[in-house]
Amino acid sequence: MSSTRITSFLVGLTLAYLTLGSNALAGTTTATELTYAREVGTSSTLYDILAGNSIERVMDVLRPAGSGNFFLKLTLSDEAEFAAGGLPVAGDLAQTAGTPAGNVTVSLLTAVADGDTFVEWFVLVGPSTFTAFPTLRVDTSGWRIRDVDNVLGGGDTHYPGNDHNP
């Protein structure tokens, strides 16, 4: 059976950490790999992300209180888009490790709507400077992705850095 492997979440997500300070991209990103059976092939097929899937970012920057704020933008690639019935929300991004614990407040810059191709959060670093590297987790469970151009159904493998154009 042919299958479609998706690393770093479905349809190849590009994960970018933007900040006002330096070393914005220092750290390590890991994700759950999902595998779906190859479809017959129709455009606009909907895929629901299974429970327990996430993207985790261990930062190598100790963010200072007040000025260590940053944005996190997650973009779908290959003409994929978010679909109604499983849209990202502010609570999908949370601090899961680092000292002090719970030192961030997360908000969405704008609500994600059906057909959007990215989600962007603002992360406000709390009243304390981190003394141990923070870890942030994006919980992708329950997200719904529309495969607009049948990239997944066509059996292609996608992950950040794969420049394949179907």
C-alpha cells in the first residue's frame, strides 16, 4: 500500500519564530509524523489531525521579561488550507517547560477562518526573565486541513525543506 508521510505535521508546515531581539531562530523544533493511506485522488479532500499530535519548540534563547516578546507564525504549504470544523485557536500554543513556568501569555493576532493558510500567535513574556530555556508546544489535535490541489491524495511526501511542486 502506498502512503503519504507528513513530517512536522500535515502538509509540511513552515514554522517560523520571529522576535524583536536577536537569535530568533535558535532552538530545536520537533513534531509528530503522521501517515495517511494514499487516496484515490480528489481535490479539496479534508484531513483531520488525530489526537496527540503536536509541534514542540525548545528555545535556545533566555527571553527577558517585557522585551522578550515574540510572534510565532505557522504556515501550511502546497496549497493546503485550514477548514471549518477544526480551526486553530489561541489555546493551541502553550509553554510546557522552562523556568519560571507559565511565564507567557498567548493570543492570536487574528482568528483563523475557513480557507486561511496560516495562523499567527503573539507570545507575551511575563514579569520574569527565563532562567531555564522555555519549551512551547502547538497542539495540532483536531485541526482540519483541506488538500486543495490533491498533494496528499497524490501520495507525495512533504516536510519543511522539501521544495517539491506538484
